[in-house]
Amino acid sequence: MQTKEELPDIRKTIVLNAPIEKVWKAVSTSEGIAEWWMRSTFEPVLGHEFVLHAGEYGDSPCKITELDPPNRVGFDWDKDWHLTFELKKLEANKTEFTLIHSGWYAEETTEFGQPHTAIREHMDSGWEKIVKDKLPAYIEA
């Protein structure tokens, strides 16, 4: 049996000037996520199925598969990917946030027919802006 060639996860880490509870609320509620990423029907409940409203790409089905408040939440995104938000309390008003976007395979294509190799690069630069610009702009405002 041939194994799939796995591509590296997308990982973005930033230190935010906010307590972990504030960051958790921003990354684990539909209201918070809408402010820095996209609208959704997200609820922090293990097994909850929700929808990401991905604009021109339509609605994407998702399911919460990991939940450890206020340290970690993870969900399956569409048929391809898994997204994890990890939080680590540093000092009183600082939190390390890491986004991990996994599920990349060299031979796979998205439901829109885009090769993972190409869309991974596009998503990597998109996450760079979202995690390092939009998330802190919302949380630290």
C-alpha cells in the first residue's frame, strides 16, 4: 500500500499582550472568531458540528474534535484539514498563541480541484497576516 506524502503543518506562533482568558474568548466563540478570521456557527462544545462562512468559497462544514479550555481547541475543517488553536499563559498579561493547520498531502486536491501543494502556500501567507496582524489588532485594541 502506498502512503501519502505528508506536507508540513502550517504553524504560526505569536505572543499577545492579553491574559489567557481574553485570548481564549477570542478564539473559542463565534463572536470572537468573526472579529479576526471569519463568521461561523462555532460553539466550544466537543463534537459540535458548525459552519465556517468562507465568503466566495462558500460554507465549510467543521466539527470540534479537541477541547481543553483555556489551553486548546481543535476542529476538523471540511474534508481535508484540521485546525488547532493552542494557548499558553506566560506572565500575568501575556499569552502565547499557536495556530496549527494540518492535513496537507502532496497528491491531494481540495474540493475545488486546487492541489494541496499550491493552496498550502496561499494559506500559509494568509495565516501569517491573520495571526500576526488581525488577531493582535482585535485582542490588544
